[in-house]
Amino acid sequence: MTQMKKLPLCMVALSLTACAYAQKNTGDPQKYAKYISADDARKHLSILASDAYEGRETGKPGADKAANYIAGEFKKLGLQAPVNGSYFLDVPLTENSTKINLSINGQDLTNGKDFIASRGAASDKPVNASEVVFIGYGTDAEIGTTDLTNKVLLWVNEDKPEAGKTPNTSYRLSNARTQIVKNLQSKNPALILAVNGEIANMLKRFGSGATAPRLTIKADAAKPASTQAVVLNTTPAIADQILKSTGKTYDQIKTGAAQSLKADIKLNIHNETKDVKAVDVLGFMPGTDLKDEVLVFSAHYDHIGLVADPNAKDKVNNGADDDGSGTTGILEIARAFSEAKKAGHGPRRSILFLGNVGEEKGLLGSEYYTDHPVFPLANTITDLNIDMIGRVGYEYIGKPDSANYVYTIGSAMLSKELHQINEEADKKYVNIEQDYKYDDPNDPNRFYYRSDHYNFAKHGVPIIFYFNGVHDDYHQPGDEVSKINFPLLAKRATLVYYTGWELANRDKRPVVDAAPATK
């Protein structure tokens, strides 16, 4: 060992201070924000949302093309392939094809036109009933001691009205109704018919895809077939048909007492399954002195594929906004961080750029990642999730600030500090209006539960979800590249970048000060 002369104590202290400063001197984020550009975003999205990618449906060739494109861009940017040398994390899925034959009082009904089944496995045990049990809003007080075993239930799929409170009447299950469904299924009925006034319009717009096979994450071990009663969402008009022989209408009994009603109900369900291959796409940038902690930027690259109607003029649901825009935003943010790293200003914390598959099928890719994380969730400090940032939503059409807003959801739900970090980044660098209208786990639209960030949040990882709101082309063939506002997309992505820069380089991770909200 080479002998060293002793240095004065003050010089040692100065040396250590300089070293620490060098570790934390991560450069000026504004210098690299310029790499997030509208022109570059247009280049990526014109490929990802092209007809050649056939709507990027999970398990189909178009999604594979998108995954390969994203991986190729990650490689060009110098990101590491963290899955045993690959950019792809296999997400094993099962395709579940279900044929439902339902007749009511002798009339055959059509899946996707008259009703739609809720997600999830259900019993394929035939139903042949001569009565329906109306259970109102499904509360314990309404059910009382009524035995629901093997019965067909007619249920008002709305929150029960309360004095002085506007009830949630959306067809999307609120937290309270989710618990009601679980409670009803635990009583082993034969079938639950959930009636809601919004179902008719939903079926008219989206019903053509109702009979398409559904994907689920393949179980690690074989599970017994489900014995839970299927939930069929239907309309007040079908409820009237159920009640026809009673001489009553749905509106007449809706707020009345629970009762048994005569009706002829026949149901047959046939299920088939097969394995489907899909992948999440991961690009990794290792950090410096805080490299064991990981910041995630996420977006789903899948969409809903081809139009079911063979006579449709436009057969491709391109998904330019949903979520080609978010995927493009991730690529732009990755580009900015890569340029910073090349200039010697890489992040202190590691960064994972995560392209999720199967979001449109039920948040499957993010669920699989958070259940099988490549990097421990305990070390994951935040997920910044982008889902639709290229358009103007209904509420902002025609407003003066239509090109300068973003809906921000969930930033304070687990960490008030994260909310503050995001706000400060916006005020310092971007000055885009952050609208918190949907920032509520009880919002009737349930946006907090409807994108990939939720699978991180349910594990206690703080999240922010950036979103432009829905529009007429949501899940329609009209969601085209030509309708994207690329400067607005870039501005929204820039906010996410600046927030991420602060999170990746600050001394401490955001403090978690709340418990996760559950469905």
C-alpha cells in the first residue's frame, strides 16, 4: 500500500463535499427538455398508430409489431435490456371464448345488443328458472332473510339514493356496488341481471366487441372452474320484458320492496380457453449513487384492434390517442434522459421505461409486472403513467385553455409530497393547467382504477396519472394520427419529464402518507 501524506482536516472535508456535489450535480433539465419535440413525436406515432399495426390488439400481430418497434427505440437510446438481456417480459395470458345463450319469456336475446357480461370467470352451469327475485339496490336491508341460492336476481345497478346526496347512477360499479356484487355472489345465486339506464348507449357504441374473446392472466397453477354466478348487464327495456307477465314495469318496481316475480329465464354458457403470448416492453437506465431505487414511466402500447363489423369502411381502431400518444410520450421522455446521460448528467436513481400490454383487456400487463416485478416494488419510488395526452377532451373543446391543460389524477392519494413535487415542476418549467376534476377514487368515471398506474398504487407505490379526457373518437376508428395535437402532446410529456427529473435526482423519495384505495 502506497503511503500518503496526511492532509489537513479542512481539505479532507472540502474534498468530500466536492465529491458529494459531483454526485448530485445532475445538470440543467431544461437543456434536455428540448429533445421532447412535436416533430419527433409525430414520427413515432405515425408508425405506432398506422393501419399496418392493425390497432395493436393484445395477442395479435399488430401488438407484436408495436412491441418490437418500442424495443428497437429503447436500444437506439442506449437503454439496457433488463429481463435477462431482453427488452421483453413475457406476460402469459389465457384467451377465454364464451358463448352465452339467454332467453327471457321465450324470446332469445343477443349478447352485445341486449346485454353484456361483466369481466371475470363465471359458472357455466345452465339456468332454467320460472321466477326472478327482485332485490332492489341489493342492500342487506332489502335482501333481509331471503334465500338467494340458485335464484335469478334482478338488481338495480345504481347507488341507492340518500337524502341530500346525488347518487352515482353510472353503469360502472362504484366501490359500494363492487362490494354488493361480491356479497350477492357469496349467496350463490344462479344469475345476476344488473339493470342500468346507461347500458343501452354503451351497447350501441361498444357492444360489437362484446362477444370477442376475453384475456386473463394465466394462473400459475390450475384452478377449479368458477362457481360464481355470472353478472349480465342489461337495460330497463329488457327488465320490462322480464316483468311482462306480471303486468308491471321496471320503473314501477324500481324503488319498491324486494319480491319474487314470475318469469321464464333460460341461460346456457359455453367456455373455451387457449394460451396467448404477449409481452411488456422494458427499457432500463441505471442510476448513480441512488441506483437501487427505481422511478417508473409507464404507458400501455396496446389498443382494441380491428373493427368487428365486416362492412365497416374503416376497419382499424388505430388508437392514436389511446394510448399511442402515451407510448410516444414515453419514448420522448426516454430520449431526453438519454441525451442527459450522454452529456454526463445521468439520473441518480434508476429509471424504468415500461410499455404495458393488455391494458385494454383489464390492466393485464401492469398487473403481471407488479405481481412479478423485475425490480422490487419496495424500491420503486413512483409510477408516472401516461394514458391519452394527444387530444382535447369533451370539457375543454372550444375553451381558451383547450391547448394548455392536462387532467392529473392520483398525485396526492398516497403521497402529498408527490403532489407538491409535480405542482412545483409545473410552475417552474411548464405552466400547463393541471385539472383535478377526476382526482377522486369515488369519481363515477372511475378513471383512477382504469389505467396501469392502479396496479402500482394498490401495492402502495405512489403514482400520477396524466390524461386528456375522453372524446368522440374514444375506442372508435376515428382515433387517428391526423387528429393529434402534437405540440400539446409534447407539452404534456414535458411536464411528466420535469416531474420525473426531480424524482430521479432529489435526495429522498416521496413519503407515503396514505393507504392505497381499493376497488
